[in-house]
Amino acid sequence: MSTSSHIARRAFLGATGSLLLPQAHAQSGPVEGKAPNMIIHSRRPEDYEMPLDGFLQAITPVESFYVRSHHYTPQVDLERYSLHVGGEVAAPYSINLRDLKKLPRVELVGVMECAGNGRSFYAPKVPGLQWTNGSVGNARWAGVRLADVLKTANLKATARHIMLDGADVAIGTMPKFQRSIPIKKAIDPDTMLAYEMNGKPLTPSHGFPLRVVVPGWGGDCWVKWLTGIQVLDHEFDGFFMKTGYRHPGKGVPPGSTVDPAQMKPIESVHVKSVIATPRDNATMGQGTGRIAGAAWSGEVPLAKVEVSLDGGRSWSLARLTSSNGKWGWQTWDYAWNATPGVYKIMARATDANGYAQPAEQEWNPSGYLWNVIQTVRVEVMPMSAAAYTNSCLGCHNEDLIRGQKLTRAQWEREVDKMMRWGAQVPGDQKTGLIDYLTTKFKP
Ligand code: HEC
């Protein structure tokens, strides 16, 4: 775009939306404390998605870990903070963080996945945040067992569900985000109240000072800024239990509506793998290629990841490259000798019960638990052709090049000129690229 048309367009925007313009500017750019390439779905409330390259890391750094918030992020003052435990207990009590930390410290690596991860892929579309793959992350959590906190309060025999409440405040007249989990999962020795994530105190976006960690279960149960635990003799009947976060338990006809009473609250997430590299529609040079990503499961542990290069006709085992325990995700890798051609690369994870990711996705009204086998289309080219596509077709199309019928010496000078202008040509591919240009576009 020329400078003058750029200015003209800005002026036009200014004239029609001058009040909105400054705000739009304040709303752009990276978010403080977050990785610059985070996918921003919403800044208020905070909803950020991890980009695809996050699936190459055994542990997700806090700044790239996805954030999902139903309400604005509260700033909790530790001096005034306490957690209250009440309801169906003999000895209700409140405890500050210093005293809570006197309980035995426990740690685990756990994957947390939003129940709506992958929602944007559903057709027909469903309302809700349009996550692609990255509303999931894998961190090392440290804190205390929820069971220990409950034991101090002395549960009554009537205790059935544990309602979890945070310091966040509902926006407008929307219902407060509150969840309950069944007592069996609550007293599981791996269910925690975490005060640390990857060795550091939680950040405000991730629930400072305390969040619930419910290994294997959807992120909706991992309540942040925890201030209240209410022991109930029934499943909590708030909006986010009785209407939100419910799944029919089976596929339903795409586009249909289902009475929430006919659905159940989401608990365990499903086995799943994501391919981080190569990217969909990538072009690559022949030779040794790497297919890699991460895979995880819910209540039932992950057993294996397989890769297909031929659209699912044949499968080979991928190598698991991390050891993140029962609740963490595992990174995986597959080396292949890529020969020229077009490939439909797939990754399929299977859990310890033998349940594998499906080839077709069943539909549900809120777009939860997306876990169909992912496919990426990749074109493998002879090395020189790949260097040409990757180095020369980024700033302009082939038409600018095709018209030139140059000698080898001229192509050499042309490539040098383009490299001075910013073309990236790997040193070991330059000669092959000049050969390729000379043969393809000769005088
Ligand atoms: C960083 C951006 C960039 C990359 C990458 C790039 N070019 Fe260009 N190239 C340009 C621009 C800009 C022009 C147009 C210049 C003009 O019209 O004045 C151009 C023009 C050309 C032309 C027309 C003749 C000329 O010199 O103006 C040829 C041929 C060409 N490029 C070849 C290549 C080849 C081969 C590669 C890969 C090695 C490549 N380009 C990579 C920016 C790039």
C-alpha cells in the first residue's frame, strides 16, 4: 500500500469512528506478562490461547499457558486473603495462605484443557470462545491436597459435592462462575489446591493465590482465586453446572438443541494429540523431516501416539520424548525420510483402555471435547524447489520472477540482490537454488 493511501485510510477511519479509534489502539499489541505470540481472544475478561509451537515443550511456560476467565481478573490482597471451608462439615473454618502452606506440600505435572478447546472446528458453528488447538497447557503444580483441607473440617456423612468459589465477581447480571466436583474426585490424593505453577507463585491470570487442580478433568473445574469451599449434600445447581459445561455423552445431530437436563456435567477430558510441526499447508525440502507435538488423556492414562503419512491407511508408533507422569502431557516425535510428494500427515493418540481418537468428530451443542484425529497437508519438494518456494515466494509471487529469462551469472547476481533485500537463503542451498532458477527460467 502506498503511503498516501495509507494516510487516506487512517483519516477515513478517524472521521467515522474517532471515538473508537484510541480505544482500539489501547486494545492492540501484546499483553503484559504474556508471550508475544499468544492468540488473544479477549483482554477483558482475559482469554488467551497458546500458539501451536507450545506443543513442542514438555512443560508450558507460564507466559504461554492459556488463560480462560469468565469474569475480570481480581487482584487478591494476601494480607486480607483467607479460604473459608463450610457446609456439610462438623468444624467449618477459615485459613490464610501462610497456615495453609503448613499442610504437607504435594506436586504433580498436570495438563489442564478447556472443555471448549477446538470449538472453532465444529461445523455447524456453536457460540463460545473460538479456540483452535491451544486452550490447553501442561504445568508443574505445587500445593496441598484438597483432601487434607477437607479433613480438618471433618466432613459429615451427608457430604456429596464440593462447591468451589473464587474471589472473582460476576459481570453485570450474569451468573457467578462456580462449580462443584463430586466428593470422590475431591478426596482423590492427586486433587490439589495449588499455590505454585512451575515453581513460582501463581500469577493473577492463573488464580493467585490459590487454584484448584483437578487432574484429568476439564479446566472448568480448576477454579481460580479460590476463597470458598462449600460442602454440599447434592450437586451444586448454579448456572455453570446445570446449564453450562454439559455434554450429551454421545453425538447428537449437528445443529440440534438438547435440553440441559438430558446432558451431564463435563468431567474427564478425552485422549488427544496435536501436531505442532509441520504446519498445515507447509512446503518442505526432501530429506529427514520431523513430525512432533504433544498428546494427553484424561482420567485414563495415555498409552501411545501413532503417526500416519498416508491419510490414515497405515500407522507407525511415535516416540514419546517426555516423562511427565500419569497426569501430564507427553511430547512426541517421529522422524521420517521425506521424499517428494503430497502427504496427509495424521497423529492418533490412544489411552490405556484402548480408546483411540476418532476419525470423525461427533457434534454437541456447545462444542466441547473436540478430539478428532488432526490432519496436516504437507508438500515435500526436491531440496532446490523447496528453497525456491521458501526463500523466494514470500515477498512476491512467481510472476515477478517468471518474466526474467536470465543466465546463470545473472541469476547469481539477482539472488545476491534479493538476499541484500531480506531474502533468507540457507548457505548450503544457495548453489542448488541458482541451478534451479537457471534451469527453470533460462534465456
Ligand atoms: C524480502 C522480500 C523479497 C524476497 C524474499 C525476494 N524478493 Fe525478489 N523482489 C523483491 C521486491 C520488493 C522486488 C520488486 C522491486 C521493484 O519492483 O522495484 C523484487 C523483484 C524481483 C525480481 C524482478 C527483477 C528485479 O530485480 O526487480 C526478481 C527476478 C526477483 N525479485 C527474484 C527473487 C528471487 C529469485 C528470490 C529468492 C532468492 C526473491 N526475489 C526473494 C523483494 C523480495
